[in-house]
Amino acid sequence: MNEESLASRRVHCPYCDAPFDLLVDASQGSHVTWEDCHVCCAPIQVRLEVDELDPEEGFSVILGRDDEVL
């Protein structure tokens, strides 16, 4: 993981709606990963979509429950 490319996004757990800061690494390109909620411990599916022309600023984070297809 390249620490210079880490960005923080304020997101909400799709289960308990608790807000938390999510660190994402846009240098890896678009990908899907998992993160556990720090409050309810539910598995959150994290989809990172990176704009190839502007990877540092042009990305979006989509969160879903473990049974959702993102």
C-alpha cells in the first residue's frame, strides 16, 4: 500500500448507519474489498471506482451489505 495515495472518506455503515472514516488506496485502481464496521462488526462490501485520468481525486466509494451485489 502506498501511503501517499491514501485518502479518507466519511461514510456510514449500511447496517447500523454509524459514521466512520474509511481509508482508501486509489493507486490500486478500481476494486472491491471488505471492511468490518467498527460499531456493529458487520461485514461491509466496499467498491472503489477510480477514474484512470485522475486517480488522486477522481474516485467514488460505494458501500453495501454482504448479501448485496455491487
